[in-house]
Amino acid sequence: MQTIFLQAAPDGGMLPQLLMFGAIILVFYFFMIRPQQKKAKDQKKFREELTKGMQVVTIGGLHGRLTAVNEDTVEIEVDKGMRLVFDKSAISLEATAKVQ
């Protein structure tokens, strides 16, 4: 009894595999990398536009009003007369509700 092994001929070589790999890279770029870059750019722009009197929230969740904006730091009033100094990078977003 003889055994015969048949091997299918390659359909297109490596071209379809390379195209699929390229498509996966494009999907990662447009759905993961690009939105993160846009968010980082928007966050940097927001931090550059901080002005005295803005209501903000820090990345730790502290709400307050900006009383001073320096080159790398900001001063936040969190209660009547209580002021704290934070790095500008610690400011997360602008608060819409008024802090009392």
C-alpha cells in the first residue's frame, strides 16, 4: 500500500497576508492611536488656556477655582481662603457647576 501526500499550490504567495497585516495596522491606527493623540493634543491646549477664575477639577477629583496661573503651576481655592498649589498637568477638566 502506497501513501500519496498532496500539497496545495500557494494561492497568491505572501501578498494577501501582507495586505491583511497592513489592514490590521490601519485599523489600530484609526481606532486606537489617532484618538489618543487627538485627546492628548486637546488636553494640552486646554491646559495652555487656563485663566484665573476658572472652575476646574483635578485628576484626583478636587474641585476649585483658579486664583493664580503660573508657568508650570496653578493655585486653586478649594474653600474660603484655602488655597492649594498644583502642577498644571494635574488639571483634568473645566467644572460646569459652581464650587461653593
